[in-house]
Amino acid sequence: MLDKIHSDAMGKLTLRLTVGMLMLFHGVAKIIHQGSIEFIGSNFSSIGMPSEISYGVYIGEVIAPLMIIFGYHTRIGGLIIALIMVFAVGLVHMGDIFSLSKHGGWSLELQAFYLLGGLSVALLGSGRFAIKPD
């Protein structure tokens, strides 16, 4: 019985679904609220980069999570999410790296979850339960 519960493939599926579905919510919110893309574009402009790069958020928060959820080129999807979180921290959250929230947690725990979760998916791969297992 425990062999059926304790499974490497089920653990990878759980991680993939958690990271993918939670990140997808952020992507859908950006589709619904277009002002988010303008905000991200202004952050890119402020460091001398073209604001059009902000549309890459759709790749990192919609396409990559779907890749992870369905298990299609999962490792690439995980790397994309990790990379987009590096940009998010660098552009918006640098001032929060050494601060705590009002509840005592690290101010960047959500960003750290997505960055490290994406990295973990990239390192572990899809597992058995995937469209294209690796």
C-alpha cells in the first residue's frame, strides 16, 4: 500500500501541478488586467531596456506553467519560470531582499517559492505522468 502512495512520479506530478497552477493564476491576472504589463514595461524602460520585453511575462506566466502542468518540455518550462522570477526580483523586489513582512515571514517568500519551485521542476523533470516524460 505504501509503495502506491510513496512514489517519485507522484511527487514530481504534485510539484509540477502546484508550481504550474499557482503561477498560471498570475498569468491569467495579467491577461485580464493589462495595466500590469504597462507597469512591467515601465520598469524595463527605467533600466534602459525596451518596454516590449514585458510581453515575455506571458511566456513565463502562461506558456511555461502550461508546459509544466501538462508535462511537455517540463525542464524548459521550469527554467523559464525561474528566469522570469529573477527578473521580477531584480526589477521590483530588490528592496525587499533583507526585509520581513508584517507577519514575520520573509518579504520575498512567494517569489522564492516560484524561483526555487521552477528550478526544482527543471532539475527533477516531468516524471512518468506527462505528455512527454523525460
